[in-house]
Amino acid sequence: MREFDLAAEPVRALNAALHALPPDTNETHWRVANPQGKHAIAVGLDAPIEIQIDGHAGYYCGGMNKSATITVAGNAGVGVAENMMSGSVRIKGDASQSAGATGQGGLLVIEGNASARCGISMKGIDIVVKGNIGPMSAFMAQAGNLVVFGDAGEALGDSLYEARLFVRGKVASLGADCIEKPMAAEDRAALNAVLTRAGLEDVAPDEFKFYGSARTLYHFHVDNAGRY
Amino acid sequence: MDQTPRTLPRFSATFDPGTLSEIRRAAATGIYDIRGGGAKRKLPHFDDLLFVGASISRYPLEGYREKCGTDVLLGTRFAKKPIALKIPVTIAGMSFGALSGPAKEALGRGATAMGTSTTTGDGGMTAEERGHSNLLVYQVLPSRYGMNPDDLRKADAIEIVIGQGAKPGGGGMLLGQKISPRVAAMRTLPEGIDQRSACRHPDWTGPDDLEIKIEELREITDWEKPIYVKVGASRPYYDTALAVKSGADVVVLDGMQGGTAATQDVFIEHVGLPILSAIRPAVKALQELGLHRKVQLIVSGGIRSGADVAKALALGADAVAIGTAALVALGGNDPALEDDYAKLGTTAGAYDDWHEGRDPAGITTQDPLLAARLDPVAAGRRLANYLSVLTLEAQTIARACGKSHVHNLEPEDLVALTVEAAAMAGLPLAGTDWIPGGARY
Ligand SMILES: Cc1cc2nc3c(=O)[nH]c(=O)nc-3n(C[C@H](O)[C@H](O)[C@H](O)COP(=O)(O)O)c2cc1C
């Protein structure tokens, strides 16, 4: 286990050390102490390592992650795991806005709540939020699965493309072109797979409602003018 | 028969035939007009400026013998690896998707031959363009289509696109005809749908956040790459100052004449400033921060000739970027293809339905048969020739003004031909010492 103290060394030194790891490194376990809400902690990683961050992280923690498994034992700031490619990021506390924004792959688990724009423009990432999510979440979400155990704020899934949204609680309102749909077998399978990966198998898929794109905005059309 | 004299049929200047045709088109379709290119109306531009040259009070350099440098170093503020260009002209960001594969390859070949850079666009980086561009700038756009840390690390510089001159405040658009299987896969979108990309970045909102975003990109790439911030000409003084405050190495400023692949005509023609009016405020912001020439300024929007390049540099830019002119150099809108343009209901030089993807020159298309019409080697050669002419022309002017480097051109070398241009560019009207307009910022 490698220990790194962000009270003693800058974030730059941490990221430089992490970037220098070869893919077959045997320094696979890292612990970061005193993150103190600093920004860009453990960004751009590209090695199958495990990192535990003991405290609160600032903006963009785990940004563009590939392969690494990152755990934040605290809250995370704006854009946690933004544009993640693979691997996983788990937040024990709450996450700020734009959690998992534009993520292309991997798994983001937020054990608390996530603020506005969770999963905005997601492109294949799977996101599980055990609490509630804020407004404008999954805006223009393109692909991947967003699973919310609690409630969703206003304008969920506005201008949605092909991402799947599963919400167990209440949805304040749906955004343009986002509708509730019956959960087909493949949607249920996708939900099950995400829950399994997240290690949250004690919840039944049937408790969730499923939302997706009505696909009416896929082509510019005069009769949709009011919704653009 | 009635011999009473009659007036000739007369068109209204307000309701001219173009306007009438647009009203009819709107009435028939119910949707705004979408097109490619930049503002087509006549705007105050570099043509409204003149160099005064040298005589007794200033001493010229020999046209063909004395050295006149054209090199530009970009990203000297924070980047460990700044970019060295041989010429002060770069190729602007244009996406694979908007442009065909052969067109992107040709841009890379031409730029590389001349020692300058090309730029990706709203759709990610292709292996072809990385392969053919010695210096490649990777755009980070609101849509983040194809955004990928590996490509970020492969890039020579990173450009955060906040806006474009053709549509400051607008997002991208790529209509279904151009969403081929490859384009769709790169953008993670279904094939054939009309794609609207976002106008706001998904993970930051104001300048304070942008600063942290830039820090993240630097951390991911170990502080190696220059980071550009591109804005449409909107509030250039404040936007430049905020880009600098956010930590940009380079500011890219694009005026309303700047091309777009597809945008609403109303947006192109009515939002944003002509580049002529935007350069001085941006330079002023840099000067006030003590960072002129330390944070480099690249300007674009309607650059056509070496005179335009020289004028932009004299107003304080470090380099220019070209989009439309580069596409013309590749072979776009060529009268040799007039029959094809006529079939599309247009004429060579006016063709702007780039969003439909039927470009007979094989440039703004994803149709494999049309794309195959463009020979990337020959087109790349034409672009290199054109870039060479732009550079030679700018040098010719710089030497005539007595400058041993194009960056030594200065506002004192210029006068304005019109009151408007004088006010916008902060230059005296020719033959006077009158600079119209009030205090600037
Ligand atoms: C076909 C085409 C596609 C473009 N795509 C992008 C893009 O993806 N991202 C971007 O920042 N600008 C894009 N632009 C704008 C150019 O980067 C540049 O700002 C503009 O073309 C400069 O003006 P000019 O065309 O008058 O030279 C595009 C322009 C054209 C003509």
C-alpha cells in the first residue's frame, strides 16, 4: 500500500506518480490522505490500480479515468469521474453537479445524493445514485444507464438520446422528449447488470420506473418547433 | 394601345428578391434556413484598412533579400511543450463529420508541408488526421463527442471551444444525411438522426470553473500541452480577460464572417461581431494584463489573403486561422464543377448547403463516392501552395513597412478607409489624425 499525503505534497506530485505507473505495476494499492477538497485528484489514470481517497475531493476527481478503481471516502465536487472511459469510481458521500458528465464507460456509484446535471451528456457510462439526483440530470444523455434509488429533480432526461434512466422514487418532471416506457426484457437485464456490478443486488428491478427517449426530436420538423 | 409612359418594375431594397425567396421558403417549410459558411452580408472588414508603407520617415526592407521572420511560438505561458509554427497561419477546427476523411487528410498534408497545425472539431480525432498532421490541436467542445484521454495525450495542443464567430452562444448541428455509420459511432449517436450538440459545457459554467477545468486538463496531460480557449467575437475585451484569468496559454478569437458547417442563417448573419471590431479590444485586454505576446492571440473569420494576415497581425494578433479559404484551396465551390452545382440548384461560389452532405467537390460530405472525388495528395498540395502565398504576401507587406518579422507590424502601420472601420479598429481615417469612437473599455 502506497500512502500519499496531500497535506505534504501537491496534487501534481500525486498525478505524476500515478501517471508514471506501467500497466503491469505491482504498486496496485494507494491511499491518499488529506485531500482537503483539492481539485483534479487522480485524473487521467490508465492503470488497473485501487485508490482510496480519505476525505472530501474537489472538482473533477477521477476525471477521464481508465481502468483504475477509485473510492472517495467523503464527498466529491463538480464533475466527479467526468468522461470516464472504464474502471470505477465510488463516492461514499454526496456528489456535486455534473457527476459522471460525458462518461464513455466504467461505473460511477454515488452512495449519497448527486446534485444537478448528474449524467449530463453521458455516452456509455453506468451511474448508480443511492440517494436523490438534482434537476437537468441526464440532459442530452446519449448512452449508458443511470440508476437512481431516490428521487429525480426537474427536467429529467431533457433532449435524451439512447441512454436508459431508471428511477425508484419520484420524478419532479420530465424534460423534452423524455418519456416513461415499459421496461422490456433487455432494459431489465441492463438494470440488473448495473446493480450487480455495483454490488447492490438487494434491490428489485421492478421497484424502478424506466424512462427513455420518445425520439420525436431526432429529426427537425415543423410540428416540433415549440420544443426546440 | 396605351402609350402612357410607365416606370420600370422596381424591386424594394428592403424586400429584395433574396428576402422574398426566404419568406416563401419559410412559409413553405416552417423551419429556419440552415446552411454552412459564414456571414454573407457585406461587413466592415480588413479591406477597409490600408498599410501606409515606408518612405522617408520609415525605412523599408529589400523585398527579396532581407530576412522577414514568420515563425510563431504558441503556448509559452504554462505549457512544457509550446508549439512552434513556421508560418502565422493555422488551419481552424473543422470536424470529421462536417468534412470527409480525404478533406481532413488533405488539410493535414497541406499544413504539415508548410510547418503549421491543423485542428480537430466537433466529432473527435481520427487516426488519419493524427497521422497526416505533424501538429494537431485537439478540440474540447461542449458535446465532448469522441472525447478520449488517449487522444488528449496524442494531441500537440488542446483547444477548449466556448464558441464560434458564426454562432456565439450556439451549439453544433450535424444533420442526419451526414451521420454515417462511422460518424455515428465516433459520436455515440444513432445513425441518420439530426444531431444537435450542446452550446454549454457539461461540467463547468463560469470562468471560475473554467480555471479548474483547465487545471484538470493540464493535470491529465502532465502540463505538457498548450491550452487554447476559443471564443466567438461577442464581448472580446471581457472574454479575452476571462480566458486569460482562467489560465489559457492561447486565446482564439473568431469573428462573424467565420465559417460553420451548419447553423441557422439567422444566427450566422445577426449574432456576433465582425473580426475587424474584435481584435483591438482583445489585444487591449492582453496589454492591460501585461500578457500581450505572452498569451498568444489567434484570430479568424474571413481571412483570405496575405494582406488580411498582415492586417490582423498589425492589429496585435500573433497568428490567424483559416477555415473557408482552406476549403476553397482544397477545391470547394470550384467553377469546374458548375454542372454539379447547377443540379443542386445553386452555382459555384454560392454553394452553402454543406449540411446536406452532397458536396460535389467531396469536401463537406460523408458520401463515400463523393468523398472519393477529392484526391488528398493533390488537394493537400494546393493548400500548401495557398498557405505559401499567404505567407509571402504577408512578408511582402511587412518588408514594405520596414519590419524584419511579421510580428513587428503594428497599428501605426495602418490607416482606415472608412469612418466605420476607423472606429472599429481604433485607427485614424486615412489622411487625418482622427480616430472616431469613444474611450475603449
Ligand atoms: C466546415 C466547417 C466546420 C467547422 N467545424 C468547427 C468545429 O467543429 N469546431 C470549431 O470550433 N469551429 C468549427 N468551424 C469554424 C472554424 O474553426 C473557424 O472558426 C472558421 O472557419 C474561421 O473562419 P473562416 O471560415 O472565415 O476562415 C468550422 C468551420 C467550417 C467552415
